[in-house]
Amino acid sequence: MRITKILIAAISIILLSYHMGYSDVEKDRSDIQSPNDVAKWLSKEFTYEWQIPTPWQSAQETMNLKRGSCMDFAILSQSLLSRMGVHCDIVIIKFKNLKIAHAVCAWKDKKGYSFMTNKEYVQTRAHSLRDAVNKYYPDWKEIVFTTPDKRQGEIIRSDDNG
């Protein structure tokens, strides 16, 4: 009797999720096997929305809505790349003389630092995150490491040495 109730509950959740249009971030996507594949898929399937301010969406919410801000894409990219074994960070880039910021998903591999910015995969071949950001965003003033649950980590400033 108890197993029957559990099965009915599980089936109900699955059917409700399907009916509401939810897709699972953890779903097997055999067509996505590299950062380049992630960028192509995001570019094809998702819409970038530039909004200030915007509440951060979870990876699942972005999957469901098929749209999001730069932070939403960074969170989703981190989720997808982490499943591939890529250790990556979400970083917020603040700019000189501007009151806006931009979020990217960044990581280092054998070739140097790369990042996913919205729906674009950027390979900088720089050996430090500072150099990678400077190469692509020369007007940056601060790099802030963060997490999807908004915990702030290390801060790198453009006027710091190193």
C-alpha cells in the first residue's frame, strides 16, 4: 500500500512537470559534450534579456523559460559545464565609469582561461583571470567571484598589482 502511494506520487510529479513544460537540467544531453557545444545550444535555444536589476534565476528556471540575463546564462553554463567535469566559477565584472556589471562563467584549462559570456564561448589563452578579462573587457575595474546563491568570494581589482 505504501509503495503504491509513493509510486502514484512520483508519477504525479513527473506528469505535472511534463505538463508545465519543465525540463531537467540534469537530463542527458548527449549532443552537448564541450564548452563549444554549450555555446551553440544556448545560442540556438535561448533568448538573452538585458535587464537591470534582475533577480537571479536558477539553472532550472532558465531552462524552463528559455531566456535570461547574463547572470542566468552564467549560472546555467556553470551547471552544464560542471556536469562535464569542468571546474568553473561565476564571476561578476564591474566596469570603470559605468554603474552596470556583467556576469560570466570562467574556467582554466590546459590552454589558459576561457569563459562563457551569455551565449558565446571565449578562449583567451591567458594564464590568469585578470589577463583574460583584460583581453576581452579592457575597461573593467573589478572581478567578483560569486555563487548561484549569491555568496561573494574573492575580489580582484584592476588597480591591484598582480
